[in-house]
Amino acid sequence: MGRTGALESALLDILGRDGLVTGEAAAAYAIAEMTPIAVARPSTVEQVAEVLRLACREGLAVVPWGGGTMMGLGAPPRRYDVALDLRRLDRVLEHEPADLTCTVQSGVAVAALQSRLAQSGQTVGLDPPLPEHATVGGTLAAAIAGPRRYACGHPRDYTIGMRVVLADGRVTRAGGRVVKNVAGYDLCKLYIGSLGTLGVIVEATFKLLPLPRATASLAFAFAAPQAACSVSREVWRRGLPVTAMWLQREVGPYILFLELGGSPGAVARSVATASELATAAGGTPAENASPRWQEAMASPARGDTLAVRLSVLPSRLPEALESLAVLGPELTVAFPTVGSAYARWPATVDARSVAGQALHMASALRGTAIVHAWPSASPPPADLWGAAPPAASIMRRIKELWDPRAVLSPGRFVAGI
């Protein structure tokens, strides 16, 4: 029996026929033309642990997989033997409405979780693109936050506990299931954003927020980003009950989108105030504008566009947007009060030249940039993550301690980790 047959046989013993995908069907899990030998679809935490014990013992490389909406983020793995599809871990384990907490398995789709919580008038601070497909675990692993970040903060701000399976199959816990957790190093924040290179998130506990009683949406067009960013800062300064905010440009003006939520009276007053601020700054209503932030932020494993994500000081975001416009993206989405932006170009663009210019521009503005998505038809460059950060040596040491055999997503993360 060859290596492929032996691996399939071992996984079959662990997962059963329903939990194993092989052959041509495994091509759906390809990353940059790399296809796994097999796809493991565990339905229990113990099965996840058994798969990783097998991989550690046999020297296999495993890439965790959720809804696939962010699998284009990061470098191609150096090795890729098993895709670990976690979507069968899709249970809501505990929801305590009175305590404003819930514990869920990592394969739950974010939209499904939000729908479940909405029945109790609550929501969780997760806001990934394509939430019908994006899973809780994938959202945390990619540390992705959309326009609700203005009000909800980052996913790490609402994650109070995790259950994580390490590369050698050990099942560990970080944090807890109550808002007041023990003191010490918060390992949840280590795993969030690690892109599945340190452990496989199998459960997460969140603190929740109440849903607003009333909502409203506004959109205003501005000729230049400076005016739109000024309005966003004034909205923030006045403390209007904005639940989401983003700036969007295709061809033509910059559109500032505002979503408000709160009591009916507060929302009505805020709509009037925001309209006055936008009009005074030269904005005009953009009632027919279509939100496209999800399209800008999604990064599937197989795509035909180039996307760059940059981060600068919020005060320098207008300058960054003007510089990006010179590079001719077909879609730009920015979060003014955060200082981050996503720009997307079609497949026909010279991806290497444009990406290089965007990364250089971010550096000139004393910011950072990464290639958020790369056209799958061409080999990606080595500097998808930009220059290695000052903490790269510490990050490598952590990887060596957590995953000495480089089982989990080898080479996917910053500095080749």
C-alpha cells in the first residue's frame, strides 16, 4: 500500500466514510494549485485530535479549513497533505441570555449564529464578509473584522474563552466561559489571527451585545476622501449611535456608508445630525449606492483578482486613499476611524507591479500593507506579508514551541512561519 492509500486508510478508521473526502473531490480544497491528498471532516473534537496525532506521528502537513472565505490570505503552504474541514463541528453548546455569553463550536457559520442569538435580542461582535459561509473558527483564525468594528471592536475584544487542539493532538483550553476570567496571559489573543499555524480552534466563548431597538442606514457621496473622513471623525466625536461605518469607491465619488442603531428617538435625531454634517462638508445623498465591502474583503482560495490590505494612522488615510486611486483599483473599501483599507484589482492588472507599488506606498506613509488576495492563475511573490515585523524572531520561537514538527499550515504566516 502506497503513502496515499495508507493515509486514506488511517483517516477512514478515525473518521468513517462520511468524514473523508479523497480523489478529485479534494481539488475543491486546493490552495495556489496545491491539492491535499485527503480532506478530513471530523464531527467531534476527539476526531480532530486523532487526525492531528496521526499527522504529527507521520510528519504530515495539515491546513485547517472553515467556510473557505479567507483561504486566499497568506502564502501557499510549504507542504499540504490534509485539509481539515471543521464545518461538521457546528453546534451551539451553550447560550446564557441573562449572562450575555455563548459557547459554540468553531464550524458554526457566523450568519447562523447571529440568527440564533437574534431570537433572544442579542448579537455577537463578529462581522466577516460572506457570513453565510464564514465560520466562527475561520473568522477568529484570520482575525477579520468588517464595518461593525466601529461599534463592536475586534473579534479578540469579545472572545473570552477557547478550546484549541494543538499540533500533537493535545486538547487545551484558554480563558473561560464567564466575562470575568482569571488573570494571566490571554492565549485567546495569541490564537486569534495566527491563521491556523499554532492550533486548531474547535470551540469559542463570546460575550454578547443587545440588538438595537431601531436601525437606519445612510449613504453620502463625496468628491474627495478628506471630506468623507472628516465627517466620520465628527460623527465619532459626537458619539452618534453608529453601528457600522465604511467608505467605498468604485469609479467616481467616495461613498460614506453609515448604519445607526439604538432607541427610536436616538436614531431619528442621529439621522438628522449625520445628514447635516455630511451636507455641510459637501456630501450629497447616495440612496442607490450598493454596499460592496464584503466583496472587497473576501479572499477565497481560488480567485482571479488582486487585493491589498493596508493600515495607516487614521489621520493619514485620506492621503493613502488618494495614492491608491492612482493605481486604479476597481473597488476600494476603507474604515476611516480605524485607518485600514482594502483595494481590489481585476485579473488583467500587472499584479506584481501593482502590489509592489501599494506595499511601498504604505511604507512611505509609515503604515503597513499585505497582499490580501492573489490571482490563483499566477505564482504569488515571496513578500505577500510585506517586510518581516520586528517581532518575527519571537513569533518563530512561539511556532517552534507550539508546533515543533511544523504540522499546522507550514509557511502560511508572516515571515514564512
